[in-house]
Amino acid sequence: MSNQGSTDPAVIKLAIDKKYSEEASSTSRCCEGANSEIPFDARNVSLGCGSPMNYVEFHDGITLVDLGSGGGIDVFAAANKLSPRTGKIIGIDSTMKMIARARRTAAQNNYANVEFRLGELENLPLESDSADVVTSNCVINLVPDKTRAFQEIFRILKPGGSIAISDIVSKSELPERIKNDPQKWSECVSGALSVEELQKNVSGAGFIDFRLYDEAKWDKTEDTDLELASITFYAMKPRARVD
């Protein structure tokens, strides 16, 4: 089963940038009285489908990279778990308005151990072998070239580094009208792979020890004929060979 469709990647990216630029201006997604240590301005643009940070083992000196960081909710959640340990959390997003909002939230709430960078998953603005852990929450499905994205994730991870990723998968073949709809791409539907295709992409990039942590039905779409699920999975970059 292949869900890539034939829509021009540039058109897909324009639709995604438009949607998430609008989301970056959101002010009413969350109740301000909610009890959380995460800044309200980040919770107000929470668009994930899982909790990858729950599966990360934090240690002194860790460098964690969160892909598609949006308003920064997972970055700030990681920073809270990091304290009082040393380390750094880097959020990367392709939408400038999201980056600007996350940077503002970090400054207003005195997060000294976080950083937000503008960039695409197919060309990550990070040095090779620089991250201990890479996380992502409902973003890989938005990327037209997933093969390239996982190759980039593999590149920036240190040997022995790991990924903890939550994403949307398709349990059945998506109709052509969905595959080629830029709006549905931006809604985390059209780019959903099957679990088997996802694992193939992960393994093809060089990762080992692919494991599913959890899976739940995904019904946040008006298309009742679609069978989608939210999953969280782990994989590891092999450790360096000792000669």
C-alpha cells in the first residue's frame, strides 16, 4: 500500500505552511485555567497525536531534538523533565510564525535550555552525530519525502542515539481523492503510511530495533470511511563499531 499520491510536494508544503501559520495565531484552543507546568501560550497550539516525551530517558548532558516543534509544547515538556539536569532541547519547525511564537514563549518564561530553529525535516539544520534523542509528534506524516526525512534523522543522531516518534498511520488504502488533496495533507491524513511502510522507511535509513510503544484509533477527521490510527514507536541508530 502506498499513500504518497501525485500532488506536487511544493503545493503540499504551501498548504501546510498556510495551515500552521494560521494555527500560530491561535488564542482559544486551550482553557487558560488548565493545570500544567507548560506555558499556556504553548499549550494553546497543541496539535500532536501522542506523548513521545513519556518514552524518553533523560540524563545529564542530553541533546534532544524535537521535529515539527510548533508552539513548543513538547520542547517545554522536555525542558521541564530535564531540570535540574544539564542538557539542551532543540525544536525545529518549517513555519516561521511557529518558530517566532515558540521563541517568544521561551523568553517570556525564562527557558534557558531550549532553542528553536527554522528548517525542514528533509534538510535538518544540525550537524551530523549531534543528538542523543530525536522526537516528533504528528509531523512525519506531513513530509512528502519520508525517505529523505528519516535519512536526515539518522544523520544527526549520535551512534546509539534513538527516536521516540508519535504519528498517524493508515490502516487501509487511502482513496486517490485523499492522497492528492493538499488540504488533507495539512490535516495529517493524506501522508499517513501503513505501519509496514513506516517501518520500511525507518529500517531503510539504517535504524534497528523498531518497536511499537502504543497504538490508538484516530478519529479526528470528517471522513468516516478512513481507518487511521495514532502510534508511538522507537528505533535506534546502531552504536559505532569498535575496531
